[in-house]
Amino acid sequence: MRQKLALLFIGCCSYVASAQLGGESTYQFLNLVSSPRQAALGGKVITNVDYDVTQALYNPATINVEMDNQLALNYTSHLGAISYGTAAYAYTYDRRTQTFHAGITYVNYGQFEGYDEEGNKTGTFSGGESALSLGYATQLGRSNIYVGGNLKLITSKLEQYSSFGAAVDIGAIYINENINFNAALVVRNLGTQITTYAGQHEPLPLEIDLGFSQRLENVPIRWHLTLENLQQWPIAVANPARSTSDLEGNKTSEDVSFLSNVIRHTIIGAELFPESGFNLRFGYSFRRGEELRIVDERNFSGLSAGIGIKMNKLRFSYTYARYSSASSSSFFGLNIDLQ
């Protein structure tokens, strides 16, 4: 019976990954977005190179000296008692050695009631997962290309089952300061389970993203374009709710075109006043918008918006976004300059 409860529990936990590519790998929480800035810009931005120490959790190549002594704390409240977040810190040993980065990602699934086959309570059980990452980046010679890596140690406990794994993120970024243009490529979650839940190895949620961004010359806007999940094609799946029927009752499945697949790999975002003490951020994830779209109903899925406010050595960020058709999520972040 415990195995049945655990399977039911894991199924419930997977709900936190709504609008994510799930069900085919373990440690899905590794690709959850908890940074308000990331969420506001559509969900996955890998090209910001500035004070934002959380950025290195998504692309280690962005680790730079501006992150020195910056501490970031991010929190997201999801459905029910589910919550997740990140913490990140960077330290510059010296200008030649560059900057070292450390981060923690976690998800807490809350408490669940356990019952036996006769409906009698057997007590409560919980679940949670976390990952500790250590990162470093360096410049390739005197070029405009920087590369970096994160080493991640992963723990997971779901009811009586636990697992331990390890993974690496590898990233590269091209920075052209003359035109304020960045281009980046990152491969996330290359790794394996070291110990499994029940003796069967499962793959990690490998993800490959390509991103571009530019700060416009005469307008205080930085635009972002991200192509996500390039490791999988096609990414779209026909929705049974959108199938059609003829007069004879024959059903025709939704036709997912090549263009629909391309669009669902795309995320766009814009940050207004990116270098000032007050920022406005907007984003749209085409895949999330399409997967959460309800037929004949507008629910603004895929859209996200947020703000950033700087007060002395504190930066507060907030984002509102819809990651589930059942409810929306609020993202909170605090960046502290410890210098």
C-alpha cells in the first residue's frame, strides 16, 4: 500500500511542473523558475550579465565581478502548500581569479495524509527536493566569449523513497559591448542519479537553451529572445480537447504544424529602465500560453509582468505569472548588496 501512496504522491507533486516538459525524467524541479526577474521576462533568460546573482543558476557563463558579495533570496508560493525558491551568493577572490558562485534550489511539497486500503489514516508524510550548486566562469583569452559551469548535488525525498544525484550545467555567452548585444547557449542538467528511489535509474531533465538580448541605444529597453528546449523536437502535442468531429462522428485530432512547434520553443521579454532603480518587466512564453489555453476562453496564459525596485543596498522584485490553469503564482525576490 505504501508504494501506491508514494505513486499517488509523486503524481500530485508533478502538478507543480504545469506547463513544463514533465513525466519523462526525474528531478523536474531543476528547471522550475523561481527568480521574479526570470519569471517576468517569460521564464528563461540566459543573457543578463550584471549584479543579478540568481542569473548564474540558469547560465553559469554570466558569473561576473558585479555579482561580488551579492546575496539573492527568491520565493514562490504555488498551489496548496507547495512552495519553492532559490538562494544565491557570489564572491570575487581577486580580479584575476574572477568570481565564485554558490546557489541552492529547493521545492517543498508540503504535508499529505496517508490512508490504508480500508480508508484508515496511517499518518502524514511529506516530500521535498533540493540542489546545491557551485559555479565558475572565465573569459576565453581576450575574446568576447565567456564560458562557465555549475556542479550540482541533488537530493530528493518523496514519502519513504529518496534519491541522490549529480549534474553539471555548461554555458557560454558572447558579449558585444559596442552594440550592447549578448548571445548565449546553455546546456543544463547533464548528469545522473547516484542512488535511485526504487532501484530503477531515471534520466535527468536535460535542457538546451539559446538566448539573445540587446539594450537599445536611444530607448531605455533591453529586449530578450530565448529559444528553449532545443533538445526536443517536436515539442508540441495535440490537445484532445481541440479535436473536431464530422457529422458521422469521426474525430480528427488537432493538427500541430511546423510553425506551431517553432513558436512553442520561443520566449520573448522586455525590461524597461534596466539600469535604473526602478524596472518594469514583461514577458510571454508561447508554449506556456498554448498549453494552458482553454478553448473559447481567455485566461492570459503565457503572459507575465513584474517590477524591480532598488532602495540603497536592497533590490526588491515581484512578478505575477500564470503557470497553471488552476491559479496564478506570485514570485518574490530580494537582492542584498553585502559590500
